[in-house]
Amino acid sequence: MQANVEKNFFELFGLPVGFDVDAADLATRYRDLQRRFHPDRYANATDAERRLSLQIAAQINQGFQTLKEPLSRGRYLLALRGVSTDEETDTSMDPEFLVEQMELRESLDEARHSPPRREQLAREVDALLRTRTEFLGRSFAGGDSEALLRARELVREMQFLKKLARAIEDLEEAD
Amino acid sequence: MALLQISEPGQSTAPHLHRLAVGIDLGTTNSLVASVRSGIADTLADGEGRHLLPSVVRYLKGADPVVGDVALAAAADDPLNTIASVKRIMGRGIDDVKTLGGTLPYEFAPGESGMPRICTAAGLYSPVEVSAEILRSLKRRAEASLGGDLSGVVITVPAYFDDSQRQATKDAGRLAGLPVLRLLNEPTAAAVAYGLDRKAEGVFAIYDLGGGTFDISILRLNRGVFEVLATAGDSALGGDDMDHAIADWMLRQAGVGVSGDPHGARRALRDARAAKHVLSQSAQAAVCVTRPDGSVWHGTLARAEFDALVNPIIERTVAPCRRVMRDAAITAADISEVVLVGGSTRMPRVRERAATIFCRTPLTDIDPDRVVAIGAAIQADILIGNKPSDEMLLLDVIPLSLGIEIMGGMVEKIIARNSTIPIAKAQDFTTFKDGQTAMAIHVVQGDRELVSDCRSLARFELRGIPPMVAGAGRIRVTFQIDADGLLSVSAQEQTSGAASSVVVKPSYGLSDAEIERMLRDSIVHAREDNDARNLREQQVDADRVVAALESALAADGDALLSAAERLEIEHKLSLLRSVRDGTDVACIRDGIDTLDRATREFAARRMDAGIRKALSGHRLDEFG
């Protein structure tokens, strides 16, 4: 038994499939969907409806998480178009990007005990992420297979940068 | 029947009596029960006008246990049989309890399934049973003041409680015979009490320092939706720690050793707590210690000394506050209100510290002891369906990441902390041996990388994998967290589609068999007829199913079912109605199950229709 929610997340949220998503509009749609399907709305319903509401509410949450962040949204869009980002298995990256990453990691080591330098580094990584998010939007707008490969590369690079951003945060937490 | 019925999904359209629902704050030091009456939520008092029930249970040989003030009064004289602060050991293993050892004066014995038992004059009791005793006492109070059986209960837990602590709390509710609708996080309950009161919008920080736990949560309020953005805390930090710090200081000043005298330690704790309360208003407090030789030490605890003793404890709340703002991706400037919850926030030093962390004066106008129970009562009232048109919705998060053990004792995270619940995540596993038919999986909760630094939740065994060559079997394991924050697991082999069975062994919980046995024991104890209780439970369940289905049929039966389909469902419905008033428990259960199977397709169609309807409010040109 399954409700017909085998739709993709864009369809679930009533949005056109594409990279440009308005964050405020997405949040409004999310709240409207949860208002209707959250298990709390089914506390007095039949068992079948209660199970379904749990399943659908979980899907709405996962959809919101996926579409909210540019990185996960990009990865999801690629998957919908049959392109896997293979972050686990394919480790080949643009050499220039790798050199840049190594330098950033070195700066991270140096900034380990200096909060101002850590903040500086966090801003740098953030700027790199933002440029890539912008390029990613353009690549998806392009739509041809070359643009999709470019998008795949960008998503993979963003994954690296996100990990770096998290490492900086962890340092702050360890303080 | 009415001519036209318009219903919200899941809400009964049948005009029904106001059903009795309560919220319970099961606290470390004190517990409360609250209810919404004539539209106003308030805590319920006992026969003598007292709202707070001390969370203390005293076990006596050959007599019923006593709960509350009477038990508390005996704590210093009978420390081994008088159990206080049991919440600190809910869902904990015997090793955790030993670590807390110095602060708990009881004797422990290992239980059947990793859950420790406390040795008392009346026998061995698990923390779950002790908590159930407190809940039973509140249940009696509520039934007496509301004048009837309870239909639904919401019990609050610290947001930072892990799965085993939540499961233990739910088990205690079940053991006490309470119809538990939901476990609700304490800070979320507090936000409900404040938010609904003020019709507020914006970002709230809830700083909750109770007797034994600290929680900090960030919520966004938007048109009745309470969305928890992030939560952090420490499930073993609170006013109790301050009492111990003060008691240790007193004993040191009196030249008495801390260990070896449970009576003296309990008395010192009691006096330390009294001194702490005095110092919330005065600049100093008089204290005394009776030494084992009978001589008495008299002294004064001044504010400066007191602050020095409690400061290290208060400072431990700062790091979680910083982390929660980072996780919620906000800064202190984004926060519109700070709410203080928990008895420990009465202390001026705690208020000052909370104000400096968030750069604003906190709200304290609802009694910090009662605000959680009041919020829980509001939620219970809505869940039971007394306010069908209410737009309020709570979206909570899982406080700690959930993962599984992989090679080398490392953790692979499956669900990240602060993910909104309910949530489901699937993970694929491959067989690594030819003909492998079973697989063991260890689930842990926590944010560290090593299994040994996380809490062990459960071990699962997948069985019934069809034999295949190594690597060919692919098993998809789905981890689902429900709206109570509780985990369940299912598994399916992907190539053959065969469902593997999942056997769950909770690391620190009670097995179903143990709960059954405790239920039986408690019923024998209460001289209640087990069969009668079973029958009543099934009848209540049948009534719920019948009412829900009638309302669904009235709303969507014509639109979504063919005449034949509808006839079939109504046939099964009338079968259930006809067995409902009988005395055959199995027959009623069977009727419920049959009806459930017959209505699955209808439920799915209603959900689909709901999705279409939910989206129809948005602009049509947006559909791509």
C-alpha cells in the first residue's frame, strides 16, 4: 500500500523542475503541506491513514531538506537527469581545484588557534561556494549534455568546499 | 445525519463530547499535570491545593509505594528506599549509572536487558517502574479533578533525550495505563504556552535549566507553525548538580567526609537545596551540618561564595547555546524573544547569564515550573480533537545524529542531528559471504566519530536473506523516526524483494516481555482484572477506528469510492460494530485488522486527493 507520492520532490511541492527555487516560497509550501499531512493531524484517524501520514510527512521533510540547499538540490537535479555525482567512487578532480583545496587546508591548520583567521577563512570558503552556486544555476539553465557535465563538476567541488566549511565550524566548536 | 459535513483530514465530524486530555511534565525534581478547561490551560492541584508533585517514590515492605511530598519528607531518614531524581537514570545502562554513582545513594542490581534495577525494601524496581508510579499518581489526580477517564495524554521529555530515554518514558506511560498520544519536547511545549498566549511571530530561544537536564532550542513561529530549527543540551546537567556542589562545600566546611553516610549526605542535600532557594532572594543563607558524632557546625553561605560554587555549572550551558545558534544558522541578533523554563532559572545568576548569551532580557511571566505542563496540555487538547479548526502545528527535530557501526569501530551517520521529524532514510547493505542469510547491524546515537563515544541504541539482526553469491544480495534497511522521535527499522532484499525480518534488541531498554510482565504485576497489585482491562482497551480502539472511518466516509466516500467499494467497506464496518459490544477480545482485534486492510486503498486515495488540494492554493502557472 502506498499513496501516490512516488512523485519527485519538485512535483510534491508543486514547483517546476529546475535549479531556481525561491527560499521563502519553498518554506511556505513546506508549511502548507505539513499542516495537512503531519501525523499530529491524524491522531484520531484510521490506522491506514496514520501510517500514510507518517510516510508522507517524512517525504515532505526530506524533500524540503533536499530542495532548500543549493548543493543537495543540484545533486538531486542531476540524479533526476540520470547523472550520478559519484562522490564516493570517482575521486578524479580538476588538478587546479585540488591545489587550491590543499592550500585552503593548509590555511586551516595555520588558523587552528586564531579565531580571526578562522573567520577570514570561513568567509573565503563561503565566497567560493557562492560563485559556484551561481555557475550551477547557469549550467542547469543551459541544459545540454556539456552543461550537465559542468554542473556535475561544480556539485563535486561544492561538496569539497562544504566539508571544509564544516571542518572550520568544528574547530570553533572545539574551542 | 447532518446534511453536509465538512471535515479536516483525520478530524471526526461527528459531534462528540469534550474528551479529557492532559499534559504531563515528568520532571527530575517535580512533576505536574495540566489540562485545558473552558479554553484555559492550567495545572491541576491535589486535594490540598498543591500543584507540584515532588518526583519522589518511597517503597515500603508489604505496602503500596508512596509518591510526592510524603515520600520526600522521608528521603533523609530512609534514603535507600526513597527514590528521587529517577529521570537522570531513565534509559541508562548499569555502567552509566555507576558513572553517576557518587551522586545517587541507591544500590543497583543488573536487569535482564541492560536496564539497571534499584534495590528497595519492597524488591527490585527499574527506573521505568519508578516513573510509572509518579505518572499513576498524576493520573489519579487528573481523573479526580476532571471527573472521568483520560482519553489522551501528552508527556514531555527534554529535547536532548536520546532514543532509549524517550522509549523508557513512553514505556513508563504504558505501564501507568495512560493513553499516550505523543511525547513532546519540553522547550517546544514552553514555546507553545508562550507563543499561543501572545500570538507571537519570529525566532524564539528557549533556555531550559531544570533539576537534572539542560536544553536550549531555537524555534521559528510562523502563522501557528512552531518549527524547531535546532536543539542542543546536556541530559545530565541541572539544579541537582548545584545542590551537590553546595552540599559538598558544607560537608567540607564542617570537616566531614563526603562518602560513607547516606543519611548525612541526604540531609546535606536537602539543606543545600533550601539554601539555594533562600539565595534566589537574599544575599546570604544560614547553613548547618550535624556531624556523625552529634556535634553541629553552623555557618553562612554568602552570595559571592555561592556564585563561585554554581558558576562552573552555569558556564556549561554556554557552549550548547553557541552551537545551537550555529546549527540554526542564526546569530543572537536574529532572536526576538528568550524564554526561561525550569526551576533553576529562578536563580538571578542564571538569568544574568542567559541575558548576556543572547543579548536580551528573558521572558519569565509564565511560572517557569508550570509552563511546560501548560504547553503539553494545549497540545493534548488539539491532538484529541477538542479544537478541530486549530491551525497549530509543531515541527520538531531529532537532537542527536543517528548512525550505524562500520569497520574499525567507526560511525557512519544515517540521519543528521536537527533533521525535522518524522524522517526516513534508507541505506543499502551488501552481503559479503556466499550464501549469507543473516546480517548484524549496530545502531548508535551521537555526533562523535567513534562508536565508543556514542550511545548504543540497539542491535539489529536481519534474517531471511535469500542465499546468493557474495556481494549479490543487496539489503535496503530503512530507519524511520516517528513524530515522538522514536526509531523503527525495516529491511528488504532488493534483488528478490524478500522482506527480511528485523529483530531489535534495545541496548538499555526493556524488552516487550519485561513490559508485559510488569503490566501483569502492576495489575495484580491493583487487584484489577487483566481480561477486563484488555477488553476495554480493544473496545476503545474499535470505537476510535469506527469514528475515524465514519468521518472519512462522510467526507470523501462519495467522491473517492465506487458503490461496490463503499458497500464492501461498510460491510466490514458493520461487522466490527457487531462484535464491538461482545466480550471476545480476539474477535474485536480481528474486526479492526480486517477493516484496516479493507480501507488501505481508500486511505491512499484520500491522501492523494489531499496532496492535490494542498497544492491547489498555489498559482497554477507554477506547475511545470
